[in-house]
Amino acid sequence: MSDRCADILAKRLRGGRVSPLEAVELYGCDLLDLGHAADRLVRRRHPDRQVTFVVDRNLSYTNACAIDCDFCAFHCPPGHPDHYVLPHETILEKVAELAALGGSQVMIQGGVHPGIRMEDYLELVRVIHRRFPDLCIHSFSAVEFDAFSTTSGLPLSKIFRMFKDAGLHSVPGGGAEILVERVRRAISPRKISSDRWIEIMREAHEAGLKSTATMVFGHIETLEERVVHMARIRELQDETNGFRAFIPWSLSPSGTPRMSAFEPAGGEDYLKTVAIARLMLDNVDHIQSGWLTEGLKLAQVALSFGCDDMGGTLLEDKVLEPTGISVRTRREDLIRLIREAGFVPAERNTRYEILRVYDGNNAIPPVPQGRGA
């Protein structure tokens, strides 16, 4: 290990904060040194070394979208012969399937469809919450909330109160991509700006709605721009403490024709990025391992490089299916994967409250103090 890497890692392990410049330097450090330091931090934060997951379902209510990002293989223009809008009855049938499996979280997201009213979304949340009161509704990205505000003419603060009153529990972190305008202008020029994404998340947190934060990397961004993204998440977390988890995942160019020339980030790059995220995001409790985009084996390895959560079972994910990524995973699959990696599987809800701990072949009650809030 170089002296410079050793100094940065030692400072962090003593409780110091990694600066953005230091985080960029960490990309030049040995992978195993980064992983060892990140794993030590996870063990301090979560000494039980449980690895959590949630039984959930992603519901994409429409693939019609007016934004047309370069990296999206899912969308089509409104009015296109292949576009669809799921009726509420179909969505409720899918939610009922999740509830029957003992799931605890539903995530509803879709394209920005100019023909769907905000009231339609509010009514959907109300009905789901009324029929399935035990399910957490973790739904609608910052991009969708921006569209709600634009079409309704209402301020975000009021919109978030309305959705919270209807039964919305939290907001997913989609739409962040890389929070740098150079990148956004190149790959998603019609999407909200990085400042707007931060503003929307701040408003959600101030309304009492927690959220996650994502990062899509491995395309045109530089390492410095990845770190800028992490720094912006950290800064807002210092202000609001509203992020429950950070979810970095690499772009899969195989199903995105306009970005097919890019090479995938690769396993070492992914592991370095999650380890650096754990080192830098000292104020975010959870880092999620991306089995959906990175593959099951690499996701297992990431559990020793700073990740403590494997996300959801995802009965379906229509956004990623067009890229060729397989998205169907059962509760038993994640339990097995976590055990094989040497950790204790723990099923959680959206709030990271432990529902069941899987010890051997049995589920045992959680420890009294739970995990996070």
C-alpha cells in the first residue's frame, strides 16, 4: 500500500472525513486495501454483520415517456404503438400478489407521461394504502415529482404533503444518474438538472419522507464526477438526514443502443466504487449491493467491500428487462446468496426495521433495538 493511500484510509478509520480530492485518490489504491477498510467501517456500524434485503415488487405503470434519455431501453414516445398504461385494477392485482408472498414494499415508477394527471397517481396511492395498509409504498422518483409540480402548478412542499397524507412512505432515489451538468446535458438533456434533483430530495425530506439515493456510473463520467456526485449526497445528508441508503450501479450498455459503444465498468471498478462510497458517505447508514445490475456473484463479493444490504427480491422490473437483465429473484435466493457469502440474512422493510433473521433453516425474532429508522 502506498503511503498516501495508507494515510487516507487511516484518517478515515480514525473517524476523519474523506475529502473529495482524497476520494479521487482512493481510486488509485489497491482494491483489497480499500475493501478491508470499507469492511471495517461496516462492522463498526453493524457489528451483527447481518445483511438485509426486502421482499418487494417494482411496478412500471407506463413506458410512455417524453424525456428520452440515452441510457434508457424501456421507454417509448407517448402515442407509440408499443406504449402502455397499466389500469389501476392491474396494478392492484400485482400488489395483491406481493402481499400474498409476505412482501413489505411496493415501488411504483414509470415514464413521464404527459397525459396522466397527478390526481390519478394520488388516487392509486390512496387505494393501495387502504387495501394493503401493511405495505410500504416507496414510489415515484424526483423526475416524476418534478412533472407533478409542473403539470399541477403546485409547489413541491404541498405535493409531498398530499402524497404523504395519501399513504406514500418514502421516495426512491432514481433519476440522479450523475449529479454533474456536463454529464446530464450529454445523456439526459431533457431530464431535471442536478440542482433540481437535490432540491426535490430536500423538499421530500423536509416533508418527513425519507428516500434513497442512486448513482449510475460507467459511461461518460470521470472519476472526479463520480466523487462530486457522492459529495453532493453527503452534503444534503448533513443538512436533512433524509437518505436511508446509497445505491450505486453500473450502466449495462448492451440494451441501450445509443450507449452501446461503452465498455461496462467491470468488477474491479464496481468494487472500488462501492468501497469508496462507504469510506466517503460517513453519514449514510446503508450501501446496497447491486445484484440486479452487477450479477449475483459480484454482488456477493461487494458484501465484503462496504455493502450491507442486497436490496429487493424484485418480482419484476420492466425498466431493466429490455437490456437483457434477468430480474426475478425469490426470498430464498437472497437468503442463500447472503449465507454463501458468509453473512446472516435478515429480512427488512423500507425503514430498515428487521422483520426476520434467518439463522440456519429458521427465522428467529429480530434483536430488540432493530436496525436504523
